[in-house]
Amino acid sequence: MAQEIELKLRFARRDLPQLLAHPLLKHSAARVQSLRNTYYDSAELALHERRIAVRLRQKNAATLLTVKSSPPASGGLSMRQEWEEAATPGIFDFSLVSDPPLREFLENLRPALRPIFNTDFERRTWVLNEGDAQIEVAIDLGHIGSSHSGKREAGKHGEKRSEKICEIELELLSGNVAHLFTLCRALQRRVTLIPALPSKAERGYQHFLGTPPAPVFAPPPALAPGADPALALRELLLAQIEHLQRNENGLIRHKDPEYIHQARLALRRLRSALAFFAPLLPPDYVAQFAPRWQKLSRLLGQTRDWDVFLHDTLAPMRRAFPQRSELRALHKLARQEAASGRKCIRQYGNSADYGRLLIDFTAATHALTLPAATDLHAFGLARRLAWHSETQTLAAHTPADRPRTLHRLRRRLKALQFGSELLTACPPAAETSPLPDIRLLKTLLKELGQYNDLAVAQQLLRTHHVDAALAQAWITGQRSLLHQQLPHLLKYWAQAAAA
């Protein structure tokens, strides 16, 4: 068995000449191969369910059998188990797998295996030295298509399905993983390279299943009891990047506002995690990355404001007053502004700055170290109690008619809520007590969220100087209803006992 450690990055096809002309590549001849890969699974997709890939690869005149695990990746970096040996076409000999339970599972499944999809591409490879590391650079150009003959035939639901492959992989053959990031940065100085999350196998299964694009929600943080504290902290931080990247394609290609909401949530949780664990993190780590995530956060926030105005604030007005022309004008304005925001997000999501930020953050997070004796649970408990006390003080001194102060309290309460989720993920999770009166927290956050949406809507109307007397009156009426509830909720939270 070998552990495959690689960075996968996407690039625009038009940038291929510039990439091939890079000084690190142009002075040595590339090895060019045509690779035809057929992936297999059972009719029930038992391998896919367990995140295992089995393929037969035609490489020149040879056939290779490959078995890979597929753990979560983030920032384009994946570390997975891989077994590969020469094979006979159509024959599956899983004796190469050194993991006995996995080998037994594969042997039992062997009679049910059938071709599912193909990945066919031309690969150019170079082997470079970076420090004491040896790294294979591979540029892959081709497509992912249907199974059987490898032709681009109809997919599971009858429609034509094929997706282009245009990516570069940096695989660590020997040496320290830090050198992968060093080489990647050198390539990024000349070409826009952006970390890519899904593997070819994952994309192939999506094509086979005809899975429609959909926003991805973040799973709750989860760590194994007794996990190394540095590895646990790294996993918690990179989980937020994975959440962001799982919604990246939707941000760039689709209009569903939930993609923006989920991406914004991923960044908010990341920034909350950085603040929550700040005393354990190197000062320069927090100082560097907290502001660097602000640009994307701001773009997402501005567009999300227009989405909320369009779908949550303006929609009920238009239902109540369907004939009012000023509301139709507001609807048109909101759609234009939301579309403009999405254009800016697409541009940034395909930019060199975004690619460098993902690589820099992933590299720095993988380099984090903590003393072995660090007790993340004890730290998290003390941190959560301190944050709870802070929100109580804010609630006690926050007037119910101050939008900015209320918004600050809301952000701190959201951070407290996520901090509590982080705490449950830190061993020993079984001993973690919940937040005091979680129902009160959720109710308060809901009311503060509605109040903030209305305050933002008023600000948007003022900024654009539109004829919106009816909308302003509607919003004022909605805010007056919330004013009746907020003082009581703020008072209750200020008095809530810490767990």
C-alpha cells in the first residue's frame, strides 16, 4: 500500500500554453501518455457508498488495477490509501490490497462489479525536485463520460453527459508535504491555478447518477475521542474550507441563492473558529488570514443582502400589493443588483487571488502544531463560558432600537452557537453540556435575524434613492412588531445562567 498525497488544481484551457511555458516545465521534456480508465462498481454502488474507487487503467499496452480510498479533501489537497498493480483486462485480483477487511469486502463484491463510467485523458508528466522532495507534475486534458465503449453516450436519464477534464496534479513522490505547496506557489506566479475538490471518480459518479447540482450543507463537526489536538484543530478549520469548496461550483455556475448562503455560512463559521481558537493559534496566522477572507465574505454578504431583500422582504409586499408599479421597479432593481453581485463572485472565484488564498490557508493550517498536552475540550469549555458572559453583557447594554449594536450582538451569538458546536466535537464529547437554554438562543437569533434583514432593507433603499414610500412604511411596521419582543428576549438572555 502507498499513501497518495496530491494537490489537484483547475485552470482555464486557454492558459495551457502559458502553463507549458513556465520555466519549471519548459526546460525538460514531458512524458505524454493517453490514459483510458474504466471505473467499476456494483448495481447498488456499494463502492461509492463506502468512498472507494476501483478502476482498470489502459496505459500504453499495459493494464493496471487500482484501488483507492477517498477521504474528504480541502484546499485541493488529498491524502488517501492507494494500491496499484499490473492486471489482466477484466480480471480483478484484490490480493494487492493489504487491508484485510477491505480486501475481504472487495473479494465478496467482485462477482457484482460492472463498468460504470470512463475517464479518458491525455497526461503530460514531469518529475521535479523541490527542496528534498520529489514531485510529479501531471497536466490532464480529456473528458469524463459513459461506461462500456468509452463513447459519449446517453447518461442514466437519457441526456448526453460528458464533462471536460482540465487540471494539474502535483503528487508527492517523496519528501515533506510542505514542498507541494511551495511548488504550487511557484506555478501560481505565472498561471491562475485554483484548488479543485472533487476527484475524477467523484465527478464520474455524479455523471452516472445524473445528480443535479445542489447546495451542500455543512455536517456537524465530529472528531474521534482521543484525537491528536493539532490534527483535530486542523480538521475543524479545514472542514469549513471543504464546505465552501463544495458550494464553489454553484457559486460560479448557478443562480440558486442557497449557494451564496451556504458559502457565506462556511466563511462565517471559519472566522468564528479562528476567533474561538485564537489563543491557541500563532498570532501571525490569525492576523494574516482573518482579513484575507474578508473580500469574499464581503462579496457574498452584499449579494446575500439583495437575495434576502428580493425573496424575504419584497415578496410579501408584492403579494399584498400586486398592482403597485414601484414594487415592480424595486423587484427589477433587486434582481439587477443580485445579478451584478453574482458576476463579481464568479470573477473572484476564478481569480488568481482566490487560488493563492486557498493554497496559502491550506498550507499554513497543515503546518499548525500544538503541545501534545493541549486539552481542546477544557480550552473550549472555558472559551465558551467567556463568550457566553460577553454576550450577556452585550444583551444587557443593547437598546432594542440600535441596528448596529443589535447586529454586533447577533454576530457574537452566532459565534457562540458555533463555538458550542466545536466544543461538542472536541473530546470528551460525551461530557459536553449544551448551551444554557438553547431554545432561547435560537429564538433570539431568529428575532435578531429578522430585525437585521429589515434594517439592511432600509439601508439598501436609502443607498439607491428609489421611490419606496410604500416599502419603507411596510418595513417600519414590521420593525415595530419586533420591537415589542426584543427587549424581553434581550433581558432573558442577559439573565440566563451559564451551564
